[in-house]
Amino acid sequence: MSSMEKYVSNVVKSVPPSGIRKFFDLASQMQGVISLGVGEPDFVTPWHIREACFHALEKGYTMYTSNHGLIELREEIALYQKRKIGVCYSPEDEILITIGVSEAVDLVMRALIEPGDEVLVPEPSFVCYAPGAMLAYGKAVPVQTFNHDQYRLKPEELEKCITPRSKILILAYPSNPTGAIMHEEDLTALLDIIIKNDLIVITDEIYSELTYNGSHVSIASLPGMRDRTVLLNGFSKAFAMTGWRVGYACGHSDIIDAMKKIHQYSIMCASIMGQKAALEALRNGEHEMKKMVDSYNYRRRIMLAGFDDIGMSCFEPKGAFYCFPSIRCTGMSSEEFCEKLLEEEKVAVVPGNAFGSCGEGFVRCCYAASVSNIEEAVSRMGSFLNRHRKA
Amino acid sequence: MELKRQILNLIAHEAQLSPKLIATMLGQDEKVIVRAIREMEDDKVILGYNTVINWDKMESDGVTATIEVKVTPQREVGFNGVAERICKFPEVRSVHLMSGSYDLSVVVDGYNLKEIASFVSHKLSTLDEVQSTVTHFVLKTYKVDNFVFEDPREDERLVISP
């Protein structure tokens, strides 16, 4: 068959392939693998939420919604954000329901970026921001964060990357893959740079409920930041609703309106069944959600204690459901470590460099797994380290 | 008190959790957990540790019945006198005082129907305070103490995802 590659646009060709694809192919072909490589909850969506979806179907809710999404869901999101971060958004024109946060990232990039604009992406980072910027004809500029800073974004690192084309700063805390969080003082330290350089902040707060030993602080709640922040959140992580694909964006009406313009032509609206389920999650899901968060916290401590026992260095993650331990004692690259660990011990973890070059020397381990699997996987990693430790 | 509540929430679902693991999960010292559990055992907050068993898989022939019992409360002891008396029968697994159309809900285990029928007619109904009984035999068990009896589904999540 002749190649059709010449028809593919250059911008799509310029996006590098996913760093986890090769590893996914390897791991999914093996039997009996214990996976700490997943990026989603191990809970099924709570029953009352699933039941609300059945009820909606029985009642015949199978039609389009407004482009913005169901007004009652937007009202509930406004109340939720006011309660959680103390910021008021108008349900009428400052909230847009999307197909998960992923669509919201795509929309906001396309709505804001002029060709050549720069998007500052603190790394290690979730994999969609840099390609999102590139596909919108922007340029992704990685900003380094470090293990010794507990992967918090530092103003001096941000400042180094600012140019006259800098337009957007991505903040995604609690972080996938590191589990890092930003305290209020960490965010406050960035404000001068953000305001002086007239940056728009896109804050992806999908893991905000999974903050341990304290509360999540949103940059949108800090002085002068509400209107220059686009807040993204959704239901996947807090309410174990990954497959439902419901997320949302909150921000100034001019930006939300621009995002809606793209959304109405490319998507029309998020599925009404998913929106009805999301409404139930916000209205009655707090209790079940807290139980899941407690359970993640227990397992976070088990994994950390396990890494400590086997002599694997790991900073304490305060959010999300990932640990990001160092594998430098083996002298291997992250990819080599992950491939050998899979081959020799049948444990799947994700190479840190899949999340940016400064993730090299680390691996992402997800503790949304059963306690017995976490204990067994960590024990196998201990055997692996004993064989391969260099120093 | 909060720590004890957290411990109970954990072991209510998994009594086999070791004090060491509970200590890790709750970010506490193991000795603190051991002491708290011992105190709760001494105070009879923790009465014992049961195992949830699917006897059907052992091809067991046992029979379980729930018996609705109407009783006449007694002066000074109310329902407690008769309830405590019913508790003494070894075939009685649990006894609850209920709101609604009857007073006591009594769960009884036996080897067969005949044995439970004999318990109801000879031991339970003959108590002076018992006015009437209605016996319901369990036909199939689907869920007990938060454990669903059907085999759990495999983890169907993608092995690796971003």
C-alpha cells in the first residue's frame, strides 16, 4: 500500500509520539503483570451516580444540551467552586461543560494562542499540554521543577523561561506524575511574574480533591488572579468517573465564550447522561468521595513506607495518587529501568521521562491499586534493586 | 476517639489487617495501634473477629432463618429480659429489637429445616413472653457484611495510561 503520510499536516507530524506508547505495547502483551502504571482510580463510579444515569435514561434524557452544558450542572459547579476555593463564577457565562478536562485543555489553547505564542509548561507534567500547545500552533516551553524542591514551581525557574512571546502558564497541581502540590505561599511567589508578564494561567485542578493533610489552594483565589485564570476541573479522579468524560472550564466570560465557539462546532455538547451523573456526584457524592480519598491516603502511606524499606528514595507526595521515586541508584535510564523491571519482575511502572526530560532518573508509581498488589510490587522492586543497585 | 474510629473503619472490612499495616496506613506508631485495639477489646467495643464465608462453595447443607417475634414486654426489664434469654440459645446468631409490626428479629442457623422448626416450636414459641412468630427461611445469600458473594470482576483498566 502506498504511503499517505504526505497528506498528514506538518503540525500533526511535529508532535512527538507518546512516551508511554512503546511501554504500553510491551506491558499489555505480558500475562500476570502487576501494574502500578495506571492513571485512573481503582474504584468503580459510586452506585448512586450510576443509578442517577439509569434514571436519566429511563426518563428519556437522550437529547442535546445547550453548548454550555446543563444549567443545573453549571449552577452546582458554581456552588462547589465557591465552597471549595472561595471563587464565584456565573453559571450563565463563566462555566463550560466539556468532554473531560482533556477537551477543555484543547479548547483553551486554541481559543488563546496566536501562532508562535509560548506556553510555559512546568515539567514533569501530564502529557497533553505540550502537544495541545503545538496543535494550536503555539510553542511549548518546558519549565523545570526539581525533586529537591518537591517539584513545586519556583519563581526563578519560571522567570528564566519568560520571553516576549510568553502568553500562558500551565499549573497542574496536585501533579500527575509527581504527586506534588503547591501551597498558598508557593503560588503567591509566582504572582509578580505572572502579572508583570501579563500571563494567562491555565490551572488543571482535576486532582484537587486528592490533597492529603491539608486543603487544595487554587491560584484563581489569589488577589488579581480570578480573571487571568482559566480553571479546569472534572469528575474523573475525585468521583471515579474517568470513562464518563465530563469536565469543565471556569473563567472570564470572554475566554469561556471563545472556548464555547470552538466547542459548539467541534463537539456540540457533552453527553447528557454523563452530565446528569456529574450533577448527582456534586449534589450527593461528597461522602463516597471522602471514603475514596481516605483509601488513597492509606495506600499512599503504604507505598511510601515500602519504598523506604527497600531503600528507594522518594519525596513525600501530598496529592494525586502517584509516587515518583528516584531510580538513580541503579545507574539505568528511566526507560531501561522500566523495561527491565517489567521483564524480570513483571511489575509495570511508567518511565519518568515520559513526562518531560527532567523526569529522567525517576519512575511514576500509581497507588490506586490493591494493598496486596502494592506490597507485592514493592517487594519485587526491592529484589530488583538488590540485583541492580550500583552505589 | 477519632483514631479508634479510624481503626474500626479499617478492621470492620478487613479484620486481618496487622497492627503494623494499620499503623502505616494511619501514619501512627504501631504501639499506639496495638494499645488502642487492646483497649477496645477490653471495653468490649470489639467483641470478636468473624470470618465471612460463602458456605455454598463448601457444598454445606446448613439452613438460616430470620424469625419475626412479637413479645410482651415485662415490667422493669421491658424487652431486654426476653431478648437476653433468646440470645442464650446457641443456634441464635443475632437478635435485634425492631421498630414496626414486630418486636424482635432473630436470626437462627440450623443443620436443616426440621431443626429450625423444632427450635421455633419447642424453644422460642413456648417462652411466656412470646406472643407469636413468623419464620422466613433464607433461600440464597447475595451480600453479607459488605461482601458480595459473586466473584469480583478482574481489573479491566488499561495496564499503562498517562
